[in-house]
Amino acid sequence: MTQSFKDLIAWQKAHEFVLLVYKFTNTFPSHERFGLMSQFQRAAVSIAANIAEGYKKTGKSDKLRLMNVAQGSLEECRYYILLSKDLKYITEEISSILTERIENVSRLLNAYCKAVQGSKFADIIEDS
């Protein structure tokens, strides 16, 4: 049993992804500070934040709704990786690193959602 959202591997990997996004977007041109840089950072944070918020939800539908929001933000980040590469704000190598990391988060988040969907309601409540 987990004690905190921080124990979820999906959250841990999502948090690592956020840190990478901040690292790489800090090199974007200054005119993107309130544009792509901000949007990319906010979407990345949203993945981890929604996993954290959903962790404590005791209802299956509430938990899955927040995981779905996290998945939406994850897809948004996939696009921002592509756009950042096409605009030449990041290199092919950085794009590959970010893509690999987000794919890992996606797999873990999907597995977590499947576990929640397959659980009996009582099995979902996490040491609240």
C-alpha cells in the first residue's frame, strides 16, 4: 500500500518530466516566456498535479476523471515537444529524451488507470 501520491511511480516519473521541461524550456527565446514556454511548463505540471490530486479521491469515477485530465495534459506536452523541435528551440536529442520520458509516464499512467478500473471500490481507497 502506498502512503502518499509521492509513492506512485507514475507521479515520480511525471515529476521528473516536469523538472526536465523546466530545464529545457528555460533555454527558449525570451519572447516565448509567456507563450510556448509557459504553456509547456503548465501542461507538464498539470500531469503530476492531477495524479497527486486524484490519488486521494476515494470514488473511482473522481479518481479516473483526474487521471484523464492528466492524460490530456500529457498529450498536450507531446505536441509541445514536437512544436519546440520544429521551431528549433530544442535539439533532436532533447526531443528524443523528452519523448522517451513522456512515453514512460504515459505507460505508467495508463497502467494505473487500468488498475483503478479493475479494482473493487474498497480496493481503491488508499490509506486515506
